[in-house]
Amino acid sequence: MTDKKLSQKNWSPWHHQLHKEILTKKILIPKGSNILISVSGGQDSMTLLTLINDLKKLHNWSISVWHGDHQWHEKSSLYALELKDYCEDKNISFSYDQANKESISSEEKAREWRYKKLCERAKTLLNTNQQKHNIYLLTGHTSSDNAETFILNLSRGSNFAGLSNIESKRLIENQIFLIRPILIFSREDTKQFCNDMKIPVWEDPTNSDLKLKRNLVRKKIIPTLEVIYPGCSERINNFSQKMSNYNNERNDLSELAYLYCRDVKGIDRNLLNGMCIQARCTILNRFLKEISAKQFSSKNLTKLATSIYEKNKGQINLQEFLKIVWDKNYINFEKS
Ligand SMILES: Nc1ncnc2c1ncn2[C@@H]1O[C@H](COP(=O)(O)OP(=O)(O)OP(=O)(O)O)[C@@H](O)[C@H]1O
């Protein structure tokens, strides 16, 4: 980055940080990308929009904005129109969809609807550029969203994956990537950014509805935890990062262990029986996925692993057409 860029009126420490992040993680949003930014009008996505728009020339990106009007409050259509004017003023192409409010009665349904519509828009963009370039869908998730998701998932019951951090890049469909570039910022950062840079924000009034679980966690639970244990959000984020690393490592190691136990005759029963019950279940689960592509409950897996461990020879019908059989040395399957 040159001093000239730094001295530009609109170049802030946040621009610098995001620019650095994009340069470091080259594959996050490559040069020359087609970007579709999902903007609610709130402080997070307005920060995202501003930063990406300011950085676009440096990275040769073409950008457009999509907004989803949930119709959850009486001013929602007006907000959409104002956002449209704001974008058009800045020569940013804008599209939006309006939901049928009865059909998106929960936060989960609203999210599903948004991703469905975003993907439809992305496919239209793909077809317009004759599928020559990937499409990058950007959302304004922050590290604060990460801490909230962790608390929500932990409280309602989750596996390791649910406690891992929000991914900054994910392929969601052929040639369509979902990118979350501002996970490096917190909600305090985006608030300060919008204040300092005088960015307008269209705050959704439903964000203060404490009947919505995420709002309760955001507005009450995390602030209370922060009073008792200052810095706890950061520690939660560090922990979820460790969970991601642990999860990746565990997946790689279990694949290796599976390949070690697997041969043409099936699964080596002696190797399997030398492992703890959790490892046996993981290997059997991997085996069952390979032979039937079906997911089995942990209760059924434990039952199978225990039977194989205890009885020298046996068989269990798992599905109508699938039987697991084992003898002293090998575990295999029979299809009828
Ligand atoms: N109605 C919407 N239209 C378009 N994009 C949306 C909408 N709602 C959410 N998003 C996208 O999903 C991201 C995360 O959504 P979430 O509901 O957590 O919003 P938020 O944390 O209140 O963010 P914001 O401050 O941008 O509203 C947003 O930053 C935005 O990119």
C-alpha cells in the first residue's frame, strides 16, 4: 500500500486491515472477481459495502448489491428504496427481493430464504458472464456473530462442527462462493466505522426484539458475561478457532485410521477392537457411509460397535437390504 492511498480521505485503519487480510489470504476474493454483496442496511453490511466499494479499484472487482426485504416491519419497503437510491448514487447496481412475510416466520426461515434468493441472483450473474468467472457472495458477519453463534449452538446442543468458527470462505454451489470478509472486525468496530465515516445505517427495528434468541444473546447475555468476565467474547472466538483446527485434524486423522483398518476383505476387526468405543464408532460410521451413503444414529453405531467387540462372530440387519457380518478377523456387509 502506498502513502498516497493512506492519505486518501476515505482510507481508514479498517480499510488498511481488510486490504491486508485480502492480500494475505489471496484466495479469499481474487483480483478481478465478480462480487454480489448481501446488504441488510445494518451497520455490519454497510461497513462491508463501503469497504469493498472503496477497495474495488485496487483489486479490479466488479460489485453489485442485493437486499432482501423480509417485510417484517412497516418501513421495510421504504428502507429498500432508500438503500437502492444510496447504491445508485454511488453507481453500484442494486437488486432486491421481497418476501412473503407469512412464509418466513422465523430467523432460520428468513436465512434460508435469503440464501435461496442470493443463489438465484448469483446464477443469473453467472449466466450473464457465460460462466466465465466465479461469483463471490459477500455477507457482513463479524466476530461478534461468531461468539453469538457459539453460545446459541452450545446451549441448544451441538457437535464439534457447530462450535467451530464461522468459515470465511465456502463453496456453496458450482462456481458460487460465500465469503465473510469482515469476520476480522467486531460489532463495536463496525459501529465506530459507520460513525467515523458517516455511513448511513438502516437499522431493522426487529433487531431489538428480545423474543428472537439471537437478539437476546447479543443484547443481554453477552453484555452480562462481559461484565462478569471482561474479554470473554474474544476468548470464545479463540476457542471456536481451536475447535475448527481440532475438527479438521480429527477428520484427517480418522480418515487415515479408516484407510489403515480397511482392506479388500472389509474392516480389520482386531485393529478396530483395539480402539476406544468412540474411535470404533467413527470408523464404522465412515464404513457405513461408504457402503450405503446413509447416516446412522450414534445409538445404532454404539450398538453395532459393542456387538462387534463382544461377539466373535455375528450379524446385524441395519436396513432391509443391508446386513453387517463379522467373523474373528473381518467386518463386512452383505446386500440382499
Ligand atoms: N435482509 C437482508 N438482506 C440482505 N442481506 C442480509 C439481510 N439480513 C442479513 N443479511 C446478510 O447477512 C449478514 C448477517 O446477518 P445478521 O442477521 O446477523 O445481520 P446483522 O448482524 O444484523 O448485520 P447487519 O448489521 O448488516 O444487519 C448481514 O451482515 C448481511 O450481509
